[in-house]
Amino acid sequence: MTAETIDDIRRRFFPVRLPGAGSGVGRCVDEATFREAVGEIYASVFPDRDAYPYRPKSQELVTEYRTLHQERILMEDGDGKVMGWLKGRMADPDTFYLGTSGMLPEYRAQRVAALCYVKLLEYLRAVGYERVTSEHHPSNRTAMIFQLKHGFSIEGMSLDERWGPMVKMVRFFDKDRQEEFDRRFGFEQYPKVA
């Protein structure tokens, strides 16, 4: 799939009109725009964290990394004020990794992120990904419950010197992938909740 084809598919899903918040919008942006906008609100979303605590030493590796498919979505209110973001990248040819997201506290109850999130999942499926993954700190219940409600499963845990313990989650787009996941992990023995 060429970049032009991905751009064409992206235009079918974004920008997306958001409910509430003065008829805001979720739009895809470039890295510089994303960093500037998120940098302005990051401390309000995550008051106890550094926005970019680890910076790669090799500019050559950063340049190579940027050739991978990436998506950066800003959610803005009707006045253009950034309310939140979603960002991810290709992990492998089957997998898109959702790396970071955040929403200003005053907008969380409006559920505008959910609409943008659903559109992102629909878009990623249309592009051809078979699975979407993410990682969350075990105490980030809000994010994990949100993803469970959107069809994600808990895949495992990882330990990382940069982020600490992380719960790995996965969402499969194809039914056979989910069935194989359930078979391999023995989930068919538990009753399905409707």
C-alpha cells in the first residue's frame, strides 16, 4: 500500500466532527504540529509526568523510525482549543501500536475521545491492519476499561526501565484472530458475557 493510498483512506475518516465541545473536530496532523499542541496541554492532562522523558541518542534512528506509518490526531473544540490527542505507529505489518493519548479533565465527561477513537479503529482496519495494541500502567484503570469496552483483550505484561510495569492489550479486527487468541489462551472455558 502506498502512502498516497493511506492518505486517500485517511480522508474518508478524518477530520471527524466531535459531539459537544462547541462542535469540535478530530484531525490528523504532522509531528511538529502534534508536539507543539500536546506540549501546551500535557502538564494539565498528566500533571506528574514529563512529556518526553526519553530522547533517542541517534538522529539516524529517529529519521528511520519516522519512515514508519504514524498517526497523530488532535481533538479540538469549536474554537480550535486542543482538548486531547491520540498518537500511534506501525509496530509491524499486522500491528498498529497506540502509543499515547490524553484528554484535558474538563472534556473527559463529554466523551468526545470515544468517537475519535472509534473512527481511528475503523480507519486502521480499512488501511489493512489486523490488530491494534497498547500498553498501560496497571493503575491506569480508566484507559484499560475504556479499551476493554472497545473490544480489546489483555495480552500480557511487560517490564520496562523507562515506564515500569505495563499491561499489554490487543484488539483484533478479524474474527479468526480473536478465536485463535481465545483458543491458545483457553478462554473458551469461561462463559461469554453479553
